[in-house]
Amino acid sequence: MKLNLTHIAIAGLALCTLFSLYTGTGDAKSPVPDKPSKTYTVQGSDTLWSIVTSHHEYDRYDPRDVIYQIEKMNHMKDSTIQDGQALQLP
């Protein structure tokens, strides 16, 4: 039996589907809490990214989701922070 282009395309699509299902199941992150749990005072060259990635209690979350929640909690229009600024953290 000859393999034609349709058979090859169907096999490729099946493999891609199986691969995406297999790799997608272990990466699910928990939702970030939406209530403040502590206050952090910005120091020197801090960024929201550096704050989130240096606090190990956020390791189970996507850092972008935590940053979004911090911006939301603190009524920020963007991710600009200043030395001495007090931030509510989830």
C-alpha cells in the first residue's frame, strides 16, 4: 500500500496533537491569590519581575500573572515602581 500525502498529513496531525496533550498537562499553574497578604517596600533597582522571582512563595505561579495581580492590587497603570514605594503583594 502506498502512503499518499493525505495519510502522511493525518499521521503528522495525530502526532502533533498527542505531543501537545502530553506536554501541556504538567505546566498548569495555580491561580494567583487576589487578596493582599503582605506589604513590600521597593528598594533601589527593584523591578516587579525581580520582586516576584526573588520571593519563593511565588514559584508555583507564572511570574507574569503575579505581576498583573500586583499591578491590579496597587491600582498601577504600568509596571513602573520607585525606590521606597510600598506595594501590596498577593
